Amino acid sequence: MDECLLRVGLPVKCRKCRLEGRVKPHNYGGWYKCRIFPRSVTNKWFCPEHYDIANNMEDRFYGMSETPQPVASTSETVEDLYKLLD
């Protein structure tokens, strides 16, 4: 089975344009494997033409889930709380 995948490749379809192609393990030949859809086998591949679209989509997805940095330092916040108590 592994030898078949190395010689022939895994049949895939582009999620955007439905173009059919074959990818080999560790060398996708310009195809992009999207990590956003880990359980979906058929819908995570993008052809070389749509590589940039998929890459930007993933960057936006992971960019939205970043934790924002705190704006104020802790010492200023503690002082403001003490002022509110007075």
C-alpha cells in the first residue's frame, strides 16, 4: 500500500475548483493541504492555482484565535483599584 502511494499518489480534488489530481506523501507537488479541516479527507486539498487563497484563509483563521496582549500593566491596574476604593 505504501509503495502504491509513493508511485501513483493519493487521488484528491481541489476544494475550490474541483480539479482532480494526485499527491504523493511528503511531496504534494504544489497542492496545499489545509489544516483547518482535520477530519475531512476530501475537502482539505487546494490545487496549485488556489494555494495562496488557502494559505491566506488559514492565516486569518489562526489569527482570529490569538489571545490579545493586556493593554495596561498590573501595577497601574492595582493603583486604579485602590483609587476606586477611596
